Amino acid sequence: MKSYWWKFLGAAIVFYTVIAGLLGEVPALPILHESIRVVYFHVPMWFAMLLMYLISVIYSIRYLGSGKTEYDFVAVESVNVGLIFCVFGLLSGMLWANITWGDPWPNDPKLNSSAIASLMYLAYIVLRNALNEEQSRAKISAIYNVFAFPIMLVLLFILPRLTDSLHPGNGGNPGFSGYDMTGGMKLVFRPAALGWMLIGVWIMTLRYRIRKLEYRKDGLDY
Amino acid sequence: MKKAFFFTLLACFNFLITFAQSSNGVEMATGLRSSGKIYVVVIVLLLIFIGFIIYLFTLDRRISRIEKNDKKNNLIK
């Protein structure tokens, strides 16, 4: 956690994607025009969020198995960081939707599902704040996490594909991983997803370490 | 905030209708590129991003320092 190489790697990759994302060549597509470049930022936000929630549920399960408080810290801080990426994913998506679909929130199945998933993880935070006792807070929120994660997956990836949707990759639309994502774009998009995931993990480790220090300073043994 | 700014800017660019068109007739922001303004946008975004990374880095170092101190004082494992 103290090594810096992967942190600087993530920063360097995102640095590169900002430059290449704006200056690189993109296919000229109707409706999207230059805004197709938003894909280099909007989608990596969701990738980072997914990784955070995945880490969170893994550590929730590990906590339930071992009872080690550090695992609970990882679980909660991963959700915290995941929620931040979720907010940026939603905001960037709404801005993009506004200029392409003419409506920031056209009541589309994918968008509504992502809103529900976001509310579920906000409820995780609310649940934690409602429980005062440390062990029950950790255990109950861990169990909630185990339910929330697969439901989130279904809401984001399965449900929107079963019905009509405006969103790329759902409802019969070509996804950006299809023929609309040219080789040149993949060269920017894939590193961008990796870079933002690394930065997400970095922020989570910082929050986790702060939490551990605060816990320790309270004289508690973990 | 950087994201919001960036995307607002991008949204604005879409409304800058240039008379230059790409080969299949879809308008792209070639005017912005030829005038060199795009480089200013890139530099602004990079500066903000570098500032954010420097902030994370200094935070990281500060935490490491506290952890090392705690370890020395036997407060932490």
C-alpha cells in the first residue's frame, strides 16, 4: 500500500488519456460529433465504481468470515469511493445525454436502473450511520452489501438489455465496444479505464489508512 | 468540478459550428484544432489534474509519516 509505482502509473495513464482523448482522432459520427470523446471519461468512472464495489463486497464477506475490523474498514471506504465515481458517472452521463439526446434524464431503463443502484449504496451508508454498535454495524452492513452487489449487477447490466433503451450497449443499440469504437479509440479508452481504476484504489487506500489511524488513536485495539 | 467544467466546455464546443466538414459530411470541431485553441483546453485540464494528483501525493506522504511515527511509538502494529 505504501509503494508508489502503481499510483504514479495510474496518474500517468490518465494524464495520457486527457491529452490523447482531446487531441486524438475520433470517427465522425452523426449526433455525437466530438462528444464521443466523453466516452474516455464517462465509462471509466463506472469501471472504477464497479471495481470499488467489487472490492467492498469481497472484504465484506471476508469480514463476516474473520471478524477483523480492518476488513470492515476496506469495505466501507471502498463504497465511499465507489459512490464518488458513481456521482461523476451520473453527472457526466447527464451532460452527455443533454447534448446528444436532448434530455439529461430521458427516463431510460439504464439510467433509472443506475439511479436505483446508486440509492442502494447510499442506503448502505445510511444503514451504517444508523447502527451505533461497532460489531453489529459491521456485520449487518456486510450482509447488506452481499445482497446489494448482485442486485446492482442485474440492474446495470442485465435489466437494461432486456428492454428498449437509448443507452449504447442496451436495447439493441451498438455498444461502444462494437464497431463504433475504432482501434484508435480503444488505445485511449482501455488505458483510461485502467488509469481511473488505479486512482480509485489509491484514494480508497488513503481513506482506509486514515480510518485505521483514527481508530488506533482512540486507543482501540484492532 | 474539473469534470463538470470539462464537460460544459465540451458541450459548448459542440455548438461551435465550423464550416469545415469531415469526409463523410459529419461536422467535427476542426476549426478549434486549426486555431490551436484545443491545446489551451488540454493544458488547462492537465494542470487541474496534476494539481489533484499532487494533492493526493502529499496526503499520502503525510499519512505515511503519521503511520511511521505511530509505529515508532508502538501505537500501531
